[in-house]
Amino acid sequence: MTKQALTETKDSNVISFDDQGSNLLALAIEKGADIDTLSKIMDLQERQMNKAAEQDYNRAISGFQSELRPISKNKESYVGRYATLDHIAKCIAPLMTKYSLSYSFESEINNGMVQVTCKINHVNGYSQNAKFTAPIDPSAKVNDMQKTASALSYARRYALQLALGITTTEEDDDGYVGGLQFITDDQVVSLNNLIVEVSADKVNFMKYLKVNSLEELPVQKYDHAVKALEAKRK
């Protein structure tokens, strides 16, 4: 449900809303309801809108998690393998876009500890948070700024995983990222060559395909992309 937009016509004192359920408020105004009654009706509508936004968020998260595969650990450290934050971000990007989700971080540093809050937002306005706290390692053989940056990166990575229910795996995913299989390097080269051949605008073509790069094109859309370029040749 979209956020209600209140408009008033000064001469006729007509007030209307663009969302469902506004008839009750309009009727109350018409009957001369007092301010307290109008306030209660508006509070009720706001609660209904917030509930609808929460339901939209839950459906989006459910869809996201149903398609998300475990993300491969792509880096080795002295404590073992792990998935870097940029790798996780790349893996989840297609599904985040598909389900109209986004995320942001807020950080606090106190007494040698870093606390990161990861906020998951849905386009309809509802959001949920997850927090993760990590210590700044005083024994690390780097300067203080690098120690803090390392702890921040660690905390952001795990806060994001907690917020979205992300799991990681030791196994390579054979080209599957975020539950999607992307086109191969050879297919990327073929598309780039075809773009040049038909004098297509690559930026607009990627917008048409709804991807940030050809490397992020799902394999099931490859034939469609080729046909679209061939149509431009004709």
C-alpha cells in the first residue's frame, strides 16, 4: 500500500486520499467529527500502512532467502577461509535488486570494541536491523587505523550475514552467485563483440537487461540478449 497523500481544495474543503481505507476518514470529516476522532482514524490508517509495509518486507525477505544459495568462501586467512564483504555484496546484488531490498551500515567504536548495525530496507519503507560486535585486536602487527578498519570490515560482514540469513560454504559454486548462474566469460566476450558489430549503446543495453555489467547477466537471459542485439542489426 502506498503512503497516503493528503490533498485539500481550499474553496470546497474537500479532502481526499489516494490509498484504500480513506473513505472512513472522509466520512468522519463530512459528519463533522472532532479532532480527537480524526486523529484516532489517522493513527489507525498509519498502523494499517505500517503493517502492510512489514508484510511486503517479509515477503521480499522470504523470496530472497528462498533463492539465495550458500556463498563460497573466497579468501584465506591465518584462521581459515572466509567470504569477503565485497564478494558477499556481489553475490547478493541481483537478488537484492529483484526483491527491492537494500542495506546500510552504522558503526560505533567504544572501549576497543566495534559495533556495527546493518539495516535492511525495503522499497515500501519497512526495515529491520541486525547488530554485530567485534573487538579491535591490539596484538595485530599493523597500525591503529588498520586494526580498526579490520574490525569494522569483520563486523560489517557478519552483521550483513545475520540480517539476511546468509550462509557460506567452503565449496566453489561453479558460477552460481546469489542463487543465479551467470553467463560464462566466453559469452561475455561474444556479447561485447556483438554490441560493437551492431553499434549498440552498451550502457543503455545493460539498462535494458537490468544489470550493472554483462558479467552479472543470468545465463537464462543470454539468448534474449543475443536476439535483442541481432534485431538491432536488422
